[in-house]
Amino acid sequence: MELTAERDTKQAMLFSFKRTCPRCGKGHMFNGYLAVSPECSNCGLDLKHQRADDGPAYLTIVIVGHLLVPLFVPAYKAWDLHPAVMATVFSTLAVALSLILPPASKEL
């Protein structure tokens, strides 16, 4: 087993949210939406060991649910919007968050 140098966790997470290499922050980490590149195109970091399985999906469900569900009733009471408008707004937010979060949470 090869020992690697310690790196700043916050910086590595920031790089992964930007979809770049967790080591250098310049090379692309993903080939597609969720397909991880075999290695960093800039520094050569081996990325093929990055497996997330169902983790990003579960994390996305938890985050979206915990953000939107508590806002639904207070938003309805505060603005007294028609239920169809509320459903449209919250559905749009849920879809947007569900598309943004999986690549960002794949590295976590």
C-alpha cells in the first residue's frame, strides 16, 4: 500500500465541487456527468479508485428533502400562492438541485 502526502480536505472538496482534480485543481475529474476519468490530465493523479456507488443519490435525496420540505409550508403561508404555483416552483427547485448535487457529492 502506497502512502500519500496529506492534503487539505477543504481545498480538495472545493476542487471536487468545481469538478476538477482534488490534488491540483486544474485537470478534469469527470469524463461525463458522473463518469470519473481514469487519471488527472494535469498532474496524473490516479482517479479510477473513486467509487461512490449509490452514495451521491442518497446524499442528494437527503439534502433536497431537508432543504425543500421545511420551506414548503412556511412559503405557502407567507405568500399564499396557488398550490399549482407552489408545486411548479418546488418541483423546479428539486429537479435543479437533483441535477447539481450528484457530481459534487461523488467526491465526498
